[in-house]
Amino acid sequence: MKAKLAQQDIRQYNWYFWRFFIACFALFVIMLLLIAFQVFGPLPSFRELENPKSDQASQVLSADNQIIGKYYIKNRTSVTYKQISPNVINALIATEDARFYQHSGIDFQRTFSIVLYNLVGKKQGGSTITQQLALNLFSERSHNVFKRVIQKLQEWITAVKIERNYTKEEILTLYLNTVDFGAYNTYGISSASRTYFNTTPDKLTPDQAALLIGMINGPGIYSPINHPENALNRRNFVLRRMGEEGYLSDGQADEYKTKPLGLKFHPIDHNDGIATYFRAVLKKEVQKILVDKAIFKPDGTTPYDLDRDGLKIYTTIDATMQKYAEEAQKEYMRTLQAQFNAHWKGISLWKTIPTFKSLLDKGMKRSDRYLAAKQQGKSDDEIKEEFNTPSKMNLFTWRGDIDTVMKPIDSIVYCKMMLRNALMSMDPTTGYVKAWVGGTNFEHFKYDQVKMGTRQVGSTAKPFTYAVAIEEGFSPCMQVANEPVTITGYGADWTPRSSPSETVPGVITLRTALARSQNWVTAYVMNEVKPQPVADLIKKMGITSNVPAYPSICLGTFDASVFDMTGAYGVFANQGLWTEPTYLLRIEDKNGNVLYNHSPRVVQAMNPQTAYVMTYMLKGVVDEGTGWRLRSKYGITNPVGGKTGTTNDNSDGWFIGITPQLVTGVWTGCEDRDIHFRSTRLGEGANTALPIFALYMKKVYANPALGIKKSVDFAPPKSGVTITLDCNAYSQQQKGTTEVEKKLDF
């Protein structure tokens, strides 16, 4: 009887068990069907599976095909399977999904044996690589238990679909391009390799690969920066798994475990790398092009997102020359700032600069601290008290950033007294910009002074007036009395000043007048050729800022950017052709399809003979004039022309140098024009700007791979030169002409 009852109980329990099992299975099937029919939310479509969305950084590429910067929300750059070291693949499979090549997206054997795996020491997560990829690409992990169960089933369905659409190699590549590696928005194996080891994914060694793969399950707790001991233990676990799965021998695994982490940590953000100012300007330009040209994705309606769509932006910047330009700036500006500080030491800014209080007030109201306080509803009195209360801050110095405690108002004084500098270098024949240094430190001073800012150009404008004169038949050897000139007929009479110490007495040639930057002779030439032709030529040479047709423009009273002025001087070096300064060549999508091509404009600004004669005159500036220290101090002996420029009160210092292959403009000054050197000896362009040009060119000439040759001189026009450049011969011609005139008069 008892045996019968026991058998009935067993059958009853079996019946309950199987009912429960069938119910669970039915529920599971129903849930899968509901998820498949997207009752709990949409699943990725076929199109989305073919084109999975993953934010990718757009790359800025130099002319020598180096990545000089990125634009991103997530710092991610995709690579191909062949660009990934086998060590990375092996580490990933050994640690995350040992049966990756055997399953089709869902590993049921793995799913039902997680506990067993952990008991025997082979730690395995519940998701296959394909399932993790589905989560990375199409959703974000939910913290709600019920939603997470639904999401897990969605991952299963998506994982199966992924396996049907992609090969195993493609799945591994997609996965490694999407995973999060923690520090500073580092996504994908390419960015991780660069950030943690300053290398590329194909060069990762087994221990490096193990460290990075070990971070995947916990970028925070396994961070080699914040938790190096955790990272080391995790790396060694991955190496052990690689040994157990046969990817490394026991001896190799043990050897790699003894190695230190070996980090070459270089976090990447938008303030890092070269050409930071250039990249900021370029970003706005590219965004404007995408909108203005109505460039959309293949669907015809979705606009491109520069920070997410992995565009490739090809530029003309030469990474090596850019590096040289930044080095030259840093090398000399450190010295010049020391001169400036010593020059002002012990002198009251409040008493010496009448507008200083106003400048500080404006600087305070433009600061982020002031704007934030205003948003908080604080009164001006409260804000002023805050600005006079010491606080912690980080300041830029030429010896590196420093953390200090000071009053915010004093930090504004400090920044106002920091000299700024900008440089642009371009090939005059193509217009290609090779180097662009928009300021001294992008992290601290965001304003670009190459293209976005304009400053008074001073004597760098003088060649424009002389060029009009040459075009009208004047000779560089023409002699003019260097004496005061008054020009009338344009409003008030205008008589330029000339410093007695810098005035060359007597009668001098036009070439000498330009070389020594003589105001009176320049004014004489302006009076002969008139302001309107000069203003017209300036505009034709690419100056986009306002240039009024007044006599004073011959001395550079108008404002212009380094970008425009450098482009204008390219006309002299390029036989009269103005070629639009170009820094953006083309834009491609992540698949290499060309979205935009740039074609520079070309204008015949002056005839080739005039341009050639002007190169002869500009060489005089270096050979015997204000640019002489290029020869005497810096030892640059090859054919170089140029012009220094110094504005009123030494507020701006310029030097624009020309060679047949390179034209380079340099500007130096403070943020506010009222703050400047108090002596021309220190504040002139020959001291504030020319040395940076010299240091830059010396570096360029020292690298033959750049192809900028010392031996190349400016080529005369094919039609020949009818203007006499030999001043001795010119004197003889003039003497002969005078003799003939006397005879005719007789």
C-alpha cells in the first residue's frame, strides 16, 4: 500500500514538475514571440544590422597622412580585422567567449553551465561576444530586473541576426571597435592602444592585449591608472586564460605575468596634440560646409554629425612643419615674455596705462566665472567681492601650467600681461597651408589669432603701395628725398611722422626706403599713385577686412588677419597670382566616399614682372634693412625676402617672410592694444615676430625630406624683366637721359 502511495506521489510530483517546466518553457516561447513581434520595444531592422550605429570619432588627417586630431563625443576610431593583433583576438576569446567559433550567437551550453565554470575557476560571463556586441550597438544595459530579462532575450534574438549577417571576423572587429576602455572617453581598441600604450592595435604584445581586454568587464575597477593592482591581477588572469586555451604556452604566460604594466599613458582630449587652434577653426568650417552644401547621409535627409559619424577630413597641414612652428613659438616666446615681464617690473600698470581699469572690468565681465555668477543671480557687488577673494586656479606659464592660489582679479591682470602670438605658413604656388599656430596655448586662450582675429598691420602694408608704383613704371632704383610729405584732398591734411633715430637722411632709392621702412618716402609714393589703386590692389590680393581708400593705408593703419596677410604676400612669391590659402582638401565618410572637394580660387592680382621686382625689393629688407638680423643673428643666408611691421605704441609686431616655396606670417602682441612694450627697441616686429620666423625656417631647412631648398631663388617671369634692378646701371641710364634732355633743350 505504501509503495503504491509512494509511486503515486512520484507520478504526481513528476506531473507537477513537467507542468511547471512546460509552463516555463511556454512562457519562455511566448516571451520570445512577443519580443520577436517587438511588443516590448523595437528590434534592430535589417538596415540597422547592415549599418550598425556606433559613435565614431571623425579624423583630421595631415598632408603626410598622420592623424593630427579628432572630433568626437566618444573617442572611437574603427579599424579592420587585419589591423588588430592576434594577441587581442586570442585574449578576447579566451576570456569572454571560449566557444565563440562553435556557437551561432547564443551558447546554450555556456548559458546552463555558468555555475560549473565558476566552480572550476574558469570565470565566464553569461553573454557571448555576439550578445555583448548586440548590447553595445543597439541598447544600453538596464538596471531594472524585469527590463533586464526582456533586454537579455532581445540580445539573444539580435545576436542570432548578427551571426546571420556577419562573419566571425566581422563580429570580432565590430565588437573591438565599440567597447569602452574607460579613461577620457576612450572607445574601441584603436583609441585604447593609443591612449594606454601610444601604439596601434596591430602592434599590441600579449601582456598589453591582456591588460586592455581585462578592462572590458570593468573599465573603472580595472583601470591601470586608478587601480593598478586590480589591473595587474586582471591582466594576469587573462594571460592565464590564454595559456589554458592554448594561445600561449605555460612558460610564455608565466613570463608575461612577471612584466610590469608598462603604460605609456597619453590621454587624448580636444586640447591635446598639434594644431589645436587650426582644428577648432576647421571644425566650424566643416560643419558650415555640411550645412551650406546640404550634404546628407545616403538616405537623403539625415545630416552628418561631425562628432559621431567617423568622417575623414583631409587637410594640407604638414605634421612635421606644424611641429616645427609650434616649437619655434614656444622657444622664443618664453624668452620674449621674460623680456616683457622685466620691462614692466616695478612699474604701476594703473598709472602707466590710462585704460587699465576699464580693460580689467571688461576682462572680468567676459570671464566664465563672471558669467556663471550672473546665471546664479548674484549682484555686481557680490561678484566683485568674489573676484577679490583668493581661490585655487590653474595658470599657464611657458614652463608649464601651475596650480596656485590668487585673487581672480589678479589672474585677469596676469592674463592681460601675457603676450600672444600667431603664425601661418603656406606654399605660395598651391596656396596650401603647411603650419597654423593660432595662439600660445589653446587650453587657456581659445581665441584663434590666425584667421578669426584681425590686428593693425603696420609697415607690412608698405609693399602694397610700392607694388602699385612698380606697376605704374617706377623703378626700385628711383631716388627720392627723404623728407616730410603732406598729402591733401582726403579730408584733413595728413603728414606722417618719422622717428629721428630711424630716419635715413638725404636722397634714397625706393628699395632702400622699403628696406629701412621709411615713412616719408612711402607717403611720397602714395601721393604719386593715389589711395584708391592701392586699396583696390590690397583687396585683389585677398585682404577681406575693411581697407578704406585713405593715404594712411600705405603705413598699415587698417586691420587684417595673419591668414589674409600671409596669403597676400604669396602673390609676390607666385609671380603675381593670388592663390586662395587652402587648408581643407576634401571630406570623406567613414567608408571613403567623397562628400566634398575644395578647389582654391586663383586671381591674377598683379603682372608677373611687378611681383618679381617686389621680391627683389623685399630681399632688400633682409639684406640691408629691418630684417637684417635674419642674416646676422640667425645665419639664414639663402634668398629670403620679407617685411617687418610695428604699429603705433608697439602694440603689434609683425614679420612676413617669403621664399619661392614658402611664405610665412608671424604676429605678436597682447590681447589688448593698450598693453605693449614701451620701447620700439623691444616692441618692433624685428624683435617680437622675426625671431620665430627664423627659428621655424632653420628647422625646416634642416630637414631635406620636406623639400624646402635653400638654393632656390625667385624665378623671373618668362616674358623677361624690362625694369632695371641694377641701381648703378639705372644711374647711368638716368644720367644719359638727362644729357639727351639737355641737348634737346639747347
